[in-house]
Amino acid sequence: MPAGDGADPRELDDLITQDAGDDIFSFAARIFPICRSIAGDGVRKTLDEIKSHIALDIHEIPSGTQVFDWTAPREWNIRDAYIKNADGAKVVDFARSNLHVMSYSVPVRTRLALAELKRHIHTLPEQPDLIPYRTSYYAEDWAFCMAHREFERLRDESYEVVIDSRLEDGFLTYGEYLHEGESDDEFLLSAHVCHPSLANDNCSGIALLTHLARRMVGLKTRYSYRFLFAPGTIGAIAWLAHNETRASSIKHGLVVSMVGDRGGPTYKKSRRGDAVIDRAVTHVLRHSGLTPKIEDFSPYGYDERQFCSPGFNLPVGLFQRSKYGSIPQYHTSADDLSFIKPDHLLESYSAIVKTIDIVETDGIYLNAAPKCEPQLGKRGLYGSIGGKRDAAMQTMAILWVLNFSDGAHGLLDIAQRSDLPFAVIRQAAHALQAHGLLVRAEPAIAAAPSSAGDVAL
Amino acid sequence: MPAGDGADPRELDDLITQDAGDDIFSFAARIFPICRSIAGDGVRKTLDEIKSHIALDIHEIPSGTQVFDWTAPREWNIRDAYIKNADGAKVVDFARSNLHVMSYSVPVRTRLALAELKRHIHTLPEQPDLIPYRTSYYAEDWAFCMAHREFERLRDESYEVVIDSRLEDGFLTYGEYLHEGESDDEFLLSAHVCHPSLANDNCSGIALLTHLARRMVGLKTRYSYRFLFAPGTIGAIAWLAHNETRASSIKHGLVVSMVGDRGGPTYKKSRRGDAVIDRAVTHVLRHSGLTPKIEDFSPYGYDERQFCSPGFNLPVGLFQRSKYGSIPQYHTSADDLSFIKPDHLLESYSAIVKTIDIVETDGIYLNAAPKCEPQLGKRGLYGSIGGKRDAAMQTMAILWVLNFSDGAHGLLDIAQRSDLPFAVIRQAAHALQAHGLLVRAEPAIAAAPSSAGDVAL
Amino acid sequence: MPAGDGADPRELDDLITQDAGDDIFSFAARIFPICRSIAGDGVRKTLDEIKSHIALDIHEIPSGTQVFDWTAPREWNIRDAYIKNADGAKVVDFARSNLHVMSYSVPVRTRLALAELKRHIHTLPEQPDLIPYRTSYYAEDWAFCMAHREFERLRDESYEVVIDSRLEDGFLTYGEYLHEGESDDEFLLSAHVCHPSLANDNCSGIALLTHLARRMVGLKTRYSYRFLFAPGTIGAIAWLAHNETRASSIKHGLVVSMVGDRGGPTYKKSRRGDAVIDRAVTHVLRHSGLTPKIEDFSPYGYDERQFCSPGFNLPVGLFQRSKYGSIPQYHTSADDLSFIKPDHLLESYSAIVKTIDIVETDGIYLNAAPKCEPQLGKRGLYGSIGGKRDAAMQTMAILWVLNFSDGAHGLLDIAQRSDLPFAVIRQAAHALQAHGLLVRAEPAIAAAPSSAGDVAL
């Protein structure tokens, strides 16, 4: 079903509504309490919540399955955990915060002297009021995490220690959802779903992508959009292992995490460095009114590590607000729902929608009258008299599009070179196209039918 | 007639004399009062003045002639215009300033109440003492322009309004002059001749190029130099339309406008960005002692817009002092003869002559003894003892020329890389050539006879 | 004898010992008093001193021999020189400082009035306590050099002037030493030996290279290392003239001079600008903890001028502390043994050894499991728990090596891109290689036998 049948790619703009921030926040808040880890019921419950919004396909990979160099882990499920002092009072209680138990802690039911117990407690001495977030996926161990200030108040006595967890064969679970476009070429949007009650990292990313997927339903697009909700590292690796040939269809991609705080935005480029996704996000952020940080690829971070491993080298970047590890709230109990705001979620969401909008509508046009400028005035293409700023910008955009639509420059190229917003450049192109001064040179997707003429003013 | 017959390309230096600034100013002052527009007697009178200095070819293109996407306009000629108040006093008088009438105003002879009249008056409220410069070439309209302070003093009464203009079929007029060099390859120098009494924009450019053309008479050059005096936009388009094949002979070019104020200099690169003209002007300005601004090409400005349209993409840049639109005097009555100075005209002229000098004499030389340095001392090529600054610079220039005359670098390349003035590098090359240590590798113009040996110290 | 037979290229690290600075200083002090010039016994004595440490080959080229554009000079030897005043007191005495006599001064034995004598005296009026260093190799002349303060105290009387020198046919002398490696490809290390009692320029360079050559004895290397001790300019030219074909075997090279002061370090890149030597030295200095200055090539300086002449264009850079000519001590009596320090010599020496270490061990490896990251934890390749800084850096290095070992990037490339020290990157590569996650793709020297497997952790 080609977009030409009445579809308007600019409907993407319509996805950006003022209530989007609240809606994303609301879903983040809903999934916040779930005790997620890399495999187990926490992931399942989270995917079920997503599935209540979009038609998510849920995949279950048996523990022990080989995925590249890795093995699908056992499931970890936990019912309760606490430390009771000699008086029988719970000095640490999993029911109060699931961060209190190191993820993948083996079951424990014992009584320990303080000295011994301390060897199993993580704290943050420099942030004494915060509970750290810790994991031990692949080394069998157990531990509690607690505020250093409370840790210091522990009396030298005997403690009852209980972790009522199970670590047993089951499944590694991930979900994916495909928004089908004209082309089989894909835009990947990926969020990790393995962190417990951390709001920004990554309830925010899960909620943003869920909202986006839901809003895109019915929208005709050139690309197909694959939404992947998978546990960090092992989930992305499992997906790649099971989709090794499909991966080459990914023409653009974003890993989305920590999108609700006030920082950044931070964009880490794909390993390629100059992929369309890198140029598109950079352009959007440059015109966002925010103070973006654009960073080169490095092989540490989130699942872009896997998508950008040299055997795949996919054009997938990382979109965040504050960069992972750069803020005191990172991987602590301070990353709670008060740390993310609807406004910041809306800004992040808008930037991602605008990026998609660029990728969808970028293309090369040809100046149909390349010798000298055409006479814009007789076509009403000059800005209205009086010199309004917008009119002047539109006139500049028209001149830029005419001058650089030489077969070597697409709209995004022209937007970058002119430093004008892509939307203004695209609007100029459409105006010129409507007057026969510009023709679409080629579709942006080689395999797709020509979309010349899809877009009318 | 090859330059080898006694010609010395360095005679170009001789064109820079202290009186050049006064001479250019003087001619700018002479043509300042003429009421120019894009077609009509104003242009003709201006071209006649130029023709009194150089053998200008004047071309007349009938109104209505199609030139690419445009049509040669009707002529606009004006005898008088005024607004008289109820007392019969002229509150606006074309005889006092031709800026008072919007260019291409249709004839008017009527009586209007103030309210109605005001809809036909342009002012600059933020610069209340200045008359704006306005045009309406392609929309039939009429208007007066006046100082806002005077506009505010207009009494609420009835006014007699007269514009004694004619808008009728005639000719679009432009002039060109060719200084013939050894080669048919051309250096284009272009000034717009369509603005009324604005001194900097562009009496200054017209006068500078007229002076240059006159001074170049008799000078043997490698390139041919085409001087084009044409109305902005439509004139350049008409020239290109009538010289579509010849355009490819243009190897270098400058649009010259607003060259008499104290600003800049400003150089806007050609669309190519790294053409010889771009590198030569940049180099000259970098060593000018002034505070130049080098800007990338953008498709807004003067006639470089046409020369750099994608169907031509000629290596033509824009040379100015202050950039168009960047100063309060721009397109107002403050752009009068007091705004331009002989000193600034001389600086602009010198920069253009030095640019031509580079283009004329740039070339690739080959180190005849490329293994190790030759012994300079035994040839007297080391600077005099005592370490004078000039001698040290000359020694450095000799070492740079020797080291980089490897077949891949021309003199301008070496001047850029060493950050030494081109003239110093060239002098070093000539000294080395005279001692047989350097040979001319190839002519700068492929079609021209080899000029190796043209230049002796 | 391939390096695989038990050799460990990292033994290069072992060459850096704390006593190296003292040892280099000590040898510099030993050769400091010798009155060197470009040909004569001063050079011979210096080479003999070097030969007492390494098996130097000494070459003697007869005066008058043509070497490219130059001619081997006569020898200059001097026994004594002085100026006696009317009282018979020596007001200038060669025995006190060999800087007092301009190098290559012809013999003189005369009596002169002060006015006449002054025409043969060089001083530094702005540094009145220092004796300048002056030469006149190719113009027959004589002169004394003295402190300006003493010069001003000379009474107006008659002086006895004696320079007991001989300028006669003999030999131009230079020494070279070859440390043979697996390959005939060479790393050139060159120091000039023509300056008299100047400690930094270049007793420091001579001593550093002598120490290095001695320490490398017995070390198995991939490259052969050619140490050249030759008079500046004429010596390098003579070597190149006699080794014209061998020069192409030089794959990397450093000219080493002024390496004992506290400045810089300063590295002037080879003419190529992006040679391995340029990238290696830049990388080492960037991680040296010092404040390096990296400069582009210019054709003025030391013997890199000859090695980088366009007919050779060898990848040879210049390593210094303060740049020649940039400090007040340069070419004056203030460049004495108090101006150089063992600590600075050690820093310079370390940087050069580390550079050699990079060149020796750089190479391209291939990620053996390029799809997704391999599981580092199960192999013990993750840093120890607790987040030690070194462990974190090692983990990052492992990730960088895995991600960029794609066949297009060598270890030095990865070190530059990650901004991690080469040694850390190399250690990561060896660790990965030991675990079968990385394989050596190709030897760094095409002609050499594969060195894959040479290096075990």
C-alpha cells in the first residue's frame, strides 16, 4: 500500500502532541515498581504491560540456548528478602525497594554476625542516603544494597538474613513489534527492559517507545519500524543471533534510554559516524533549542555495543538525556519517578519523531532550471513584503534548495549546509516541486517504488 | 603575442599607485547623481561614463526578450516627482534625492488625503533621518521613500502627488569590456549598475573596475579579463543567456560591490569553495593587514548567485568591504559619498590587483636538484648576514619553494602552506629559477604556450 | 633469528631504567669539552668516545668529494687562540671556552687597534654575559665571540690577536652503527656532532642515542636500527649521497637534538605529516604527562631538512625539548652542562623508547568473533570488582580492540581513536589473543615472517 494513496508523511508531525509527555510518564510510573532483571517474571510483566498498548510479539528462549558467544541465562525470580536485627526488626526490606537485593542473588536463609554480613552489603559511602543498584548475573553470589547511613547504624549483633529467590532454568524473554512500512528496510528502536525500579534507566525509554509505537499505528511510512524491548546485552545478542540475516535490513536505528531527566540531550553516534541517523539526530538536536552533546562512538554503553559490533556495524546510535554514568543519580535509588518529568520526556519524544520525519522524507531533488535562478516573484514564491523573519527564512530555504539540488545533495545535506531546519528546507522543496521547478531525483529507499509525487503541498 | 616578448607579469604590481584611491573615488562621485534602475537611461548614462575611459561594448536587449526563466523588462525613465502639501510646498522632491521615488514606480498625477498617501510612503522608523531605497521591478506599483522624521511631520491635509515616469518597452542595457590575454580563458570581473544614488552600493564597484580596466590597457596577461557592467540579477542572467557556451571559459571571477567603506574586507567564496580564486583572495586578505572575513558560499547576495547557479557553477566569488545587509547604511541615503573613502577604495583595489597577480603568475615548478638541499650559500642565495627580517623571510621562502616544488604543489599552495606572502614565494621561485635550481613544470593555463622562462629576476 | 625464538618485544620497556638519565648526562658531560666543527679532530674524538660504547663504523670522506650539490669541506683544527691587551693579559682565551673562536676561522697572527679588532668580534648586546656561537664554514673569515659586557670594557689600545688554526684538506668524518633486526627495513636515529661545547645542542642528542644503541644490544627487534652521528647538513647529505638506494629502506626515523632541557617536548612532523612515526610520537607525547608541542613540517631546522627533501621524502621527524631558536640559551655559552638535567634526558629517552616500542609492536589484529561482544566475564577478562581505575581502563581497552579489530585498524589506530595509551591497548590485544578472541592479521613489516604469536601474555 504505497504512501501515494492519500498518505501524508508529514502526519509524523501530528504525533507530537502536548499530552505525549504525560502519557509517557504515566506508563513509566506504571511499570516502575516491577522488579525486572535479565530473565524472569519481571521482564514478562513489563512486556505484558507494553502488550496492553501494542501488538507485541513475545519470544521465549530456553535457558542454556547458545546465542553467539553467550548462553541464555537461568531465570531469576524473587518473592521476598530482608535482614532482621536481633530485635526482629527488618533493617533492610525488599518490599520497600527492590534495589535492596543485588540482582540474581542466589537464595539465602541464614543468621550472620555483623562482620560477616557486611561482606555482603553494597553501599555508596559518598552518597550515604542512596541505595546502589548492583547485579551479579554470571557469578553466583548474593548481596544486599543499602544506604550507607543506615549501614553505619547497624549494631554489632547477629542478623537473620533471607533472600527468597529462585535461580532456575526457564526462558530469556524479549518482545518486538513491527510497524510495517512500504519497504522491508527497517528503522530499529530499542530499549532495555532489565533494570528494576529505576525510572530514567529505563522505564523512560520503554515508555517512550511504547507511546511512539502506539501513536504510529495506521501511519503510512516508507520504512518499517522495529521496536525491540529486550534485556540489556543478552537480549540484544539473542535478537541478533536469531535475526542474523534480517539485521542487514536495518538502515537506521536508535537505542533509547534515560530520556526523562533534564540533561543533554546526548547523542552518541553510530560506529559509522556519518550515517544518515547520525546526521539526522545531530541536525534535529542542533535546532532543538536545547544544549545537545554529540559524541563519537565508543564501544561502551548500551545495546548499540552489540548492534555496532564489527560483524554487524549497523547504523544505530544512542539517544539519551544525561549520558549514562555521568550523573550522581545513575544506578541509585535517586533514579526514581521524581527524577523524570513529562516535559523532558516530551522533548526527547519530539526529537525522535523529528528524526524519523527526516529519515522518512529525505531525498534528492533536481533543479529543473539549473541555469541562473528562476524568477520566484512571478510565482509568488518570494516571502511576503515587510520582511517577516519566517518569510525571509523561507526565501533563503528556496534559494538553498534550488542551488544545491544538483543531484549530489539531498534535503538533509542542504539543511545541514544552510543551517536551516529540515522542515523549512523540505517545505521549500515541496513548494518548488509544486511549481515544477524541482523534481524528485530518486527514492531514498532504493528498493521501494519511486515516491516522486508522494508529497504535495 | 606571448608574454615572453618582454612582458613582465609583475607589472601588475605597478598598477597599485597611491592615487588610485582618489581616482576611483572621483569617478564614483561623477556617476553618483545618476538615477539608475535596471533598465533605462540611468544605466545608459552610467555606461557612457565608463565608455569615456575604456572601449566598452554596449548591448541592448529588447524588452520582452526571454532570458532563461526571465523576461527583459520594460525601461523605466523618470523626469520628476514630488509631493506638494496644501501650501504648494514640496515636502518630498525627487530633485533633491532620487531615492525619494521607489524604483519602477508607475506614473502618478493625483491629489490624495494624508491617510491614503501614507499607504504609498516607505520610511525607516528606527533610522528616522534616512531615506530608504526601495524597488518594485516586477509588481506594478508606485511609492515614495522619505525620512521617518519628516513623514511624521506631514499634516493631515490633501497632497498633490506627481511621479512623472514612463514605463515602456525599450531595452535592457549592459556593457562589457574584454582585456585580451594570451589565452581565451577568462577572469570575470562584474559590477552591478542598477542602484541609484548609493555610493558604496555600487558606484564604488563600478568605479573600481573601470579604473582597473583602464590601468590594465597594454598589460600583457595570461588570462583574458572580462569586465561586466550589468543591472543586478536580470543583467547577469541576460549575459549568461547570451553567452551560455562562453561561460565555461571563465576560470576565475569576482563580483565586486560595496568596496569603499571601512568594513571587512568580506570575501564570500564561490560555490566550489576551494577554487583558485577562493584560495587566492583568502591568501591576499590574510596578508593584507586588514581584518578580513572569509565566508562560505550561500545562495543569497549579488550576481554570484547567477554565476554560481548549479547549471553554471562558475568559480566566482564576491568581494566586498562590509557584507551586504550587515550595516545600518545599507540601502539608505546614508550610503552617500561621505560613506566611501579613497583609502578604503585603494585597499580594495590593491587586494583585487594582488589577487589577479597571483592568478596570473601561479604555477608549478620543479626542484631541479630534489635530493637534499642545494648549497644556497655558494650561489649568494642566503640572506645577508645580520639576520634582517626580510632576508630571513626570503631564506625561508627559498627553502619552502625547494622543498615543495615536487610537482604536486604550485606557488599558491606553497604560499598557503608556509603562510608567507605569495609575492615572497614567487620572488624565491624566480631567484631559484635564475640559478637553474627550479624549472617551470607546466603552464598554469593548459592551452597557453609554456611560459617557462617568461620571468627573469 | 626470528623474534618468535623466545624474544619479547616488550623488553623494550626494560630499557627504561631510572639510571638512564644519569648515564646519558654523564656521557654528554664527557664529550662536552671537545671542540667539534663540521670536519676535523673534534668530530673524530667525539666518534671515538661513542665507539668506546658501541661498535661504530667510522667513515672518512676526502675533502673535495662531491656529495650531491655540495663538496666535502677541508678540515678545521685549532690548537689555541687568544686576544692579548697592551699589558699582555689575555682578554679572550680559547682555552677558557671554545665558543670564543668562530668555527672555521682562518689562522691569524697579528696586532690590531681596537677599532679594527671590533670588526672581528661577535657579541650579544641583549644578553651581555653570554658568548655567542658562530660559524663561517663556507666563507673564509676569522672572528672571536665574547660576552658583550667584556667587549665594552676593552680599552682603546693595540691588541695581539692569535688564532692558531689549520684549514686544510683532510676528511669529512661520520659514524654509523646498525642494530640488526629481523627485517632490512630500517628505523633511522640521527644526531648532529658538529657543535662545540654546547650541552643541549647536541651533546644531549649524541649521548641519548649512544645510550640507546648500547642498551639495545642483544635485543631482538623487527626493524633494523641505524644510528647516525654526522656533522649537521653536510654529514647528512654525505650519508644520503653514499646511501642513495638504501635510503628507501628507512621506514621510520627521528632526528634527535636538544633533548636535555625542560622545555616541550617538541615534535616536528615529517614532511608526510601522517607517517607512522608522526602518529607514534604524537601518541607517546600525548600520554607523557608533559606538555608537548606538535608542529607541522617546515623545511628549516636540523637534518630532517635533508631526509625530507622532496627527492627522498623519508618519514623522519625531529624530536626536541625546546624548539631550536626558541629559547635564550640557544647557540650561546648558556647552553652548558647546567642547562641539561638527567631527569629531562630520561623523559626524552623514555619517549623515544616508547615510540620504538609502538613501531615494533603495532599491527593489525582481527576480531575472531565479530558478531556482538564475546562474553568477557566467563573468561576473567572483566576488570576486578570494585572499579579500580586501571581495571576500568583495561576493560575499555578490551572493548575498543574488539570493536575496531576489523581489518582496517591497527593497534596504534585504536590507541589514537580511544585515547588510551598504546601499551594498554596492546596489553588488551595480547589478552584477547591468548583467549583466542583475536588473531594477528598481518605482520607490520610485509617482508618479514609473520610475527603472529610472537607475543604471549
